[in-house]
Amino acid sequence: MPENKRTANGVLGGIVGLVGLSAAAGVLVTAAVTPAIAVSGAAANSAISIFDSMPDYLEIDELMLPTTLWAGDQVLAQFFDQNRSPVTFDQVAPVMYDAVLSSEDPRYYQHGGIDLIGTTRALLNNAANGQTQGGSSISQQYVKNVLVQRCERNARATEATDTQPAQTRDEVLRACATEAIQAEGVEGYQRKLQEMRYAISLEKRYTKDEILLGYLNIANFGGTTYGIDAAAKYYFSVPASQLSVSQSAMLAGMVQNPNRFRIDLPNGSIFSADGTIGYNKAPDGSIDDVDRGSIQGLYTLLDNGEITQEQLLTAADGYSATKGRQLYVLSQMEETGKITHEEYVAAAIEPITPQITQPSQGCASSAAPYYCQYVVATILDDPAFGETEEDRVRALRQDGLNIYTTLDLRMQDVAQTEMNERAPQSMENMKFGSTAVNIEAKTGRVLSIAQNTKFTQDGELAANDPSYSSIVFAGDLDKGGSIGFSAGSTFKLFTLIDWLETGHSLNETLNGRVGPAPNMTNSCTGNWVNASKTRINNFARDPGYVGTPMMFTRDSLNTGYLAMAAELDMCDIAKVAKKLGVTNGRGQDITMAVANNVIGSDNVSPIAMAGAYAAVANGGTYCQPKVIDRVTDNKGGERAAPERTCSAAMSPEVAATAAFALQGVMSRGGTGQSANPGDGTEVIGKTGTHEGWQTWMIESSTNVTTAVWVGNIEGEVDLFSRYFQGGRLADVRYGLARSIQQTADELYGGDDFPGPSANLIRTIQRDLPNVVGQSLDSARSTLERAGFRVSIGEPIDSTSGPDTVAAQSPSGSTAAAGSTITLSPGNGEGATVPSVAGQSLPEATATLQGAGFTSLSLGNCVTQPDAPDQGQATGTNPGPGTSTNRNTPIAIDVIAKNCG
């Protein structure tokens, strides 16, 4: 058991041993350090002078620790250059301290930082052989590890210069590590002296227990395994507190040459004569001569009759080099009285039996690998984690941060399960992909990211198997490696919002019939948008209709939205997209330079689109999507997290009215009705299709937004003609969005959306043209251009034929925009009302009867004293020239002396 004490003689021995010692010791050390100098008092003074001039203070840096991503209280993923889990002194089994001290520094608690006997022996050997060798105390080894870790933390790739070639980070790391621990000649002596100087200084500032624990927490145990607790868990699947005698001896033996004595390599870590790793148990069960020396301790026990041949072979099986090192440690433990001979024998014959527990690192083993990858991209892109990319990489892999993400594992589990069940991982003869994203509307917190492919960072595997990918389809180029996908009609949201923000009503009427797309203006790029009058069609070749934005939204009518955009400034539509956080997948602003941009030809990311729809659901407040809630350092102190803000992107009235239109999409008859969970929670939504190659479904309650994309990662395969599980690939989006949104409704709930602004759904009055007498085609065109819908009524008696308008209803000077005007053609069998103005009443009656009209009556009568005695006709109703049925009542308007 270690002792937490230092004797006065130990301190004195440590300091005097190198600074004064005695005259003899001083000369001995001087001779070892400077063999070319005559052994004299001058030489000793020279060595002492060099020693005294060296720095004596070594800053103990923070340990390099894994950074952990958290989803609630569960670990999502870890990242590290050094896998380490630091422990306190009491969290290490006492036998582990006994093992490492017995083998590495048995006089640890008696010296003052330098083991004079071991160091003098090493220095003499170095002088004789021209190279450095062991003899370092635990304190010196701690110093060495601190310097090596500092080297690794600060290693950076270098660019080529006139005198030096470019070096990768690994090459720089190897060079500085070699300089720290393996320098030869004078540099080696100076390094050793500096190491001693630091070791003595450490023991002035820290207790023996603190230094011993620091050493065990920093030491390498092979590969990326650092620290005794990580080593115990990796090699034996137990914490450091539960290590046995044999396990402790094996791990203590590793520190001398960690990668040589590893037991996680195939067939053990046995080095043959040529330096390669091999299995050196012969077919007949014997151990070859190369390894006999390393396990001589077992042969000694065999010769003494304490173990059997079978026990020897079993103990040495597969790891004889490591076993030999373990035997050395066990023998030292017995020699120093830390274990009995019986314990030595029991541990010696116990086979080295690793129970490897691979540490989880990276996103591949995460419960949400693509979400994890998006978080990593955020870390490596955000200045909150460092000014340069190298700083941010170091923060991720070395700083031991705790990064608390926004991931809701409940949502993630459902989203990924639904994705696995409803979307194929790949399809023959196409590069197929799908993703689903959830965002909390009021905060922008990304709750889940599901994807159809299996995550890998093996580029060759992904290139050869389309069911694997490292790209996060939900993200953009900077965060996920995707350039996005054409948004289709989900992009119409921005035209809808601009329409409302400019004061237009959802109930205005526009001509949404297919034809050459109208001219459009763009005050930012020039008013030449669609100057060539490109014809843009609707889905399924729908001819379109005269209708309102409310109807166009419900039916996702392309030509209707082009008519809306023609009355707006395309630059303003682009500005709406920008303030709602939508750029193209490469991070560039949307320009709206061509007519097709209105209906979603730009590539955008699903996360960005989800954020835009979430703003509508959130009453007009846009919250930047975020995946990190908070960050703490390895001691629990708060650190700056990536900054994400919420801002007013539109007025509450515009948001409520847009939501009102988007509710129509999810209602019966709307294009998104198949994705409505129908669970009593109100939802808004929008479908999107781009040329049959990309399909979208975005829907939202007031609390959570779901965005689903299904389509071609590359290429132009028609999703409406490809099938999976009996349904079209184009329809996968509906079931996915419905099930995921239903879970969101269950977990987060949702309120009713506020009603629309009365001003933004007002009925607009328009001038009503009189089309009586025009051909039906001409009349229809005239009325539709004026913003009215047209229906054809039954023919009426009229002298006009069936292709001519005989009457229209209503027939006033104005009517509600978008209202239906009924046109009645003639049947060619009517009569024309003659003009009777100026005739006496008897004459007018005779004239009308002569024209075939039999239902006559007195119309308006105006009293005039000078009127003729029989009265005088002033007009008729219907008026003269009207073609109508002969049974139509005709009222005669007159003036008379006495109307009574």
C-alpha cells in the first residue's frame, strides 16, 4: 500500500544527489553527464551550473480528455485523441499502486523525486553506450508524460518552406515526441537533467500520492488508451478499483513499452525476430526459444515442481512477451513484500485473458448517427469552439467538453423506426435517399434527424454500396456535406408570405390557367424575369383555373402562384426566404432570378425549410435551428455555446393568415391531407414535388415542425413510377410525416392556430365588364382577365345564337373579385324589344304588341302638366334592343298629366 510521506533524508537525497551530492557523487554525475571533460572540480561545477540554469517549474496541463455529446442524461457519442477516464486516488485498487511502484520505482516514497541509485546507473550506461536508458523515477516519468501530452496537444501540420518539407500533424507529433523522450547525445543528457529538475520541483508542490495518481491518470497503455481506469475498462472490462493482482501486474508492465505489450491485437503482441507481430505457440504446443527467455519465471516454477507443464503452456499461450513482462512485475512485487509467494504463483499461472471493451468513439455507434454528425459539423464550424478549425478539432477531441444537445431520443427513436419501416435503404438503378427532421417551433431546437441510409465514414464503402453514406441529407454543405434538394412547392411559402405582407388578400382572384408565364419584376437583379414567356405547367398537366391564393395553396397550383408572383417583386420574395433562414444548399442567398424559382427549383436543406415553416407556426417569430443547448468544460464550468437567436420575421397577422391558408393543404381535398395525423391537434402543411425527382412533406403544429424529404440524391428517376412495399416512392413522404408528427403531437401537444386577419381575407370588389352580345369565348376571356370565374347557364329566348351571350348575371357595374358570373347564350327564338320613346301610351302598346310581346304593364310614371292627354312613353324595361322571350314582361315608362 502506498505511503503518503517523504523522509527528510529522502528530500535531501533528491536535491543533494544532483546539486551537491558530495564531492564524490558530484564528480560521478559530472563524469556521466560530460564524459569529454576531465573529472575535476571544474567539471563538477560546470554540470551543476548547467543544472541550476534550467527551468525548474513545469505547468501541469489539463489532461487530454474525451468530449462527450449528451442527449438528455444519455451519452450520444464521444470523441478523443486519448481515451481517458480520470479517477481519484481511492478509485484505484491498492494492488495497482503496489504493482507499478514495485516494478518502476520501489524507493518512490523514500527519495525526493530522483532515485539516485537508478539514475546514476542509467547515466553511466548512457555515457558508455552513447544513448539514454531507463532509471527514471515515477516523478520523472510523470514529467515525461506531461511533456509528451503537451507535444501532442500542440502538434500542428506545417507548410513547406525553403528548408523544410511540409509535415502532417502525425509527422510533427512523432518528431516532437521523439525529441521529448528519445534524444541522444548531449541533447539526451540535457533532456534528462531537465526532467530531473522538473521532478524535484514537482515534489515541492505536490504530495507523493498526487504525483503517483497523476502519473497513472496520464500514462499510455497502448494505442489511444490512456490512464489506468480507461486501461482497466478496455482490457478487462472492470474499473480500476476492481483490478486483480495479475491484471495489475500486466498493466504495470505495459507502461515500459505500451504498444509492445498490448493484449488487444490478434494472437497477442508477440514480436518475432524480424519485428513483426506473430503467434509463437508451435503446433505441438511448445513455446519456441525466442520466447523462453521472456517467460523464464514460469520455467523456474516448473523446474521447482510448483507448476505443471500444462499450466506453463496455458499461462504463456498467445501472449508470452506480455506474460514475461508481467512475471517481472510479479517478481518485484514478491521481492518488495507486496504479495506472498503463493500469490505470485497463482498470478503467474493465470492465463492473460483479455475481455476487450471497445470504447465508443465517433458517430457510427451513436443512437442517432446523422444527428451526431450534424452536431460535429456545427462544432467544427462555430467560433464558440475556437478561432481556427484546428482549435475546434482540438476542443472536440482533447478538451473533455460536455456538449448537451437538443436531441429528444423519444422523437429520434420513432422517426428512425418509421424511416426504417417505410423507406428503403437503397433502390436499384437510382441513388435514393430520404430524411426526416423535427424542430421545436418556439425555440428552434432540432429534436431529431432520421435518415434511410446506414452511417459510415468509409468513403470506399459508401461509393460501392448506396445503402451507406456519411452525408447528412437534412443539412447543407457546411453542416452535413449535402448541397440540398429542390424544394418544389414547399418553396411557395415565401411567395405566400410576401403576398400577405404587401397587403394582398387570400381571396383576391387571379387567372391561374396554364399559358405563357407572366412577366415578373426583380428590383435586385433586373425586371427581365421570364421575359421569354416560358410556359410552366402544373402537376399532372392540370390546366389550372381562375382562383384565389387560398385555393392555389390548397391545390398547390403552380400557375396560380406564378400569377401571384407577377404582382409582386421577386427580390422581395427572396428577402422573405433570407429572413426565414433559407439559403441554397451551398450557403448562398436565393436570388429568384427565374420564374421556376417561385415553384422551388433551388436546392435547399430540409432543416432550413423546417425552420421557415416553424416560424409561421410560432406566430411569425423565427428561431435559428440549433442542436446544442449548452456546453460545460471537464470540471462542469459553463462555456460559451453556439449563438442562436429568435427574431420577428413577420407580423402575427401575416403568420396567422399564412397558417390559415396552409391549414387548407392539410384539410379534406388538400394536397397534404394524407399526412394529417387526424389526432385532434391542428396542423399546417405544404407538399412539394420537383419534376417527380424530389418530393417533400412539411407540416407543423404550433409546437413542433416535421419536414420529410424523399428523392434522388443524384439523378432524375421518376418517383411516381417506382414502387416500394406496394406503394409509389413519391408517396413515402405522407406516411413518414404523418407518423412522426403524430408522435410530436403526443409528446409536445399543440394549440389551435389563431384566426386569419380580416383584412387579409377580405373580398375585393372589381369592375364588372358587360359582355352581352360577345361570343362565349371572348366573354369568358374578358371576365377571367378581370378576375372573375365564369359559368355557362341555360340558353334563353333571344335572337342571338347559342355561341353568343344573351344575358349575364349579375349584370351590375361591380362584383366581388373571384365571384362567378353566369353567362346565358341565346336560342335564336326570342324577340327584340322595339324603341317606343316619344310615342303616346296607346301607340307604344300597339308597337310592343306588334313585336310579339303580350305581357305589358305600366312602369315608372312621371307627372308633367304639359304632357299629352294620352301620356307619352319614355322607355321600356328591358330596354330597346334587348333580345328576350316574347313572354317576358315589358314595363312601359311614361310621363302624364296625372299619373293616378
